[in-house]
Amino acid sequence: MRIFLICLILSVAAKAQPFSVFFDTDKSTIKSSYTEVLKKAIEVAKKSKSPMVIECHCDNRADSSYNYNLSMRRAKAVQQYLKKGGTTAEIKVIGFGESNPTYANDAQTRHKNRRCDIKLGEGGTDINFTEIDVKNVSKGDLLQLDGLEFVGNQALPNYYSMPVLYKLLEVMQTQADLEIKLLGHVCCSDDMPLSIARAEAVYTFLINNGIDSARLSYQGFSNTKPKVKEVDEKTKQQNRRVEILILKNSERSVEPNKMNKQITFGVVLRDIPFRENTRFLEKSGEYNLNFVAEMIKESEGYDYKMIVVSKHQSVTAQRRNTVESFFRKRRIFKDVINFVPSNFYNPDKGDMLILEVKPKLNE
């Protein structure tokens, strides 16, 4: 069987070995039945000298603030136990509260969400590749898509990130048994919905271009897992990202489909409100739309289409003109982006700006 080398810009992070500790309802006390698990984690950490991350969770049977605080108490209890046991490794604690549950919060499985997962190797130095034989990745490998970065406060990739998405699609086409989980991240401050939106945007892109949804899932982590310490705009940009967790792989490879040069990525822009039933953008809308405009102004090699959707048919065309004027004032014209008033009206969906991106046709 012919094996295809996929030139995907990826980083393979050190594989973490998880140890899990479970808790009673509303408790952060470590039960004696889990002391052997923690001793094993200490032993492995001493041998590997790897940094550690403690990620703790709750079920959803209290309010979110209480659950967050409870997850942090559990994390600190585990951290204290590890340190008393002689762990000298760097330890990072993360409390997820009730967010990102691994199991359903029903009577049968909610107890599995009352836990802390101890992971070794998190935060270690990445092994960088510019070429990787994707058939060799294994379940549990964490892959970073180098260069896949996002516009501030949006699930919209920067223009220079689009080839990474195209190559990811090619990988999913070629490695027909590959199953992945997309992990979304943000910079700066806590914004779980945005981290989920970024992962979902990549998920939707793959599905819309022929990848079976059964091979994909996604999850957001807000700003709890920064790739780098944020000291400037460059480092913040590096934390606006989506990573890949390998769920299943095999050596079976197939011929990739010929890439459609008019393949389109589409996303609903976030937090760009208009004044109710008018053509006028709110100040917050202007602020967030400016991030999009700045990216498009720098863009090379791509065509953009802005679809204006309104729950009030009477203002849709006017809002289309407002958005076009906003871009024109920033010297972004129709040779780069077209503006289309939508004929779709749904009061339940509200107002939306949908941005579509595709490569320019060769002249």
C-alpha cells in the first residue's frame, strides 16, 4: 500500500499519562482508595521530571460559581497531596467547574464528572515538524496546527491560516480512519463561548467539505491552557488557536480528493450588534468589525463575501450599505469583498453577519 506523506505543519506535544481521582458529592477530600493512584503519579513524575497539570471537574447540580470554586478546591487538595509526597515538578491547577463534562450529567454517569485528572508532560517542549507521516500518530497524541490563528474576538481564521485548514482537510481525506477532537482556545480573558466557536468553526468547515461528522468532535477550553505566556500582541495571537487530539488512527491511506480551489470557509461573526430595527452599528459592533476589516485589508490571495441577515426585512438592505460603507472608509473595496443582503429572515435567529472566504481564481 502506498503511504502518503502529508506536509501538514504540526507539532506533536509530549503525550500525557493521565491519573484520575474521584470525589464524593460536594467534597474535596481525597479518599483513601485513591492514595495508590496518587503515589503512582508521584513515582512517574519523579522519573520523567515532567511538568504536571491537574484538571478538576464537577457535576452540574449546583450553580456555576459554586462548582468552579469546588473544582479549584479539589485541584488544590490534589496539588497539596502531590507536594507532600515529594513532587518537585512544576504543577499547574485548572478548575473547570461544570463546564466541559466528559460524561452526561444524569443519574447513571454524573459521578464520573466529580474528578481530577493529573496529566504529565503538559507544558513540555514541543517537537516541531514541517513534514509528518500522519499514519504514525497514535490515540492520545496532541497535535498543534502551527499557523492556525484567529482574528481577535472571532472564530474567523487570519488569511494566512487558510492553507493550514486546506491541508487539514486533505489529511482527513487521505487518512480515512483518522478520528479527531478539535480543541479551541482563546487569549487574554475567560471566554468559553469563543473557544468553543473556534473549534466548532473548524469542525463545520470539515463537515461542509465532505468529512463524516462521526470522525469529528470539538471542545472549548477558554484561556485555561495558554501555549505561551502573554506579554504582547504576538504572544496573545499564538494563544488564539485550535489544536487536535487524536482519537483513532490506522495505517490505511487513500488517494486524496483533488482540492476544489473554490472551497469556502464560512463563519458567523460574533458581537457585531446593530441598534434595534435600524441600520446603525452599535459602538461595540464597530469595534469588533474593525478587527475583521484590518485582517481583510492585509489579506492576499482571497476573496470575501459578507452576507447580511436581519430579523427585520425592512432594514436588511440598509445594513448591507452600512457595512459596505464601513469597509470602504477603511479603503477595502469590491475587488476584495462583496456585500450581499440575505433573503433569509428568521426572528429566532436574530441579526447576523456571515463572512465567507475562498481562494482567488488564477487570472
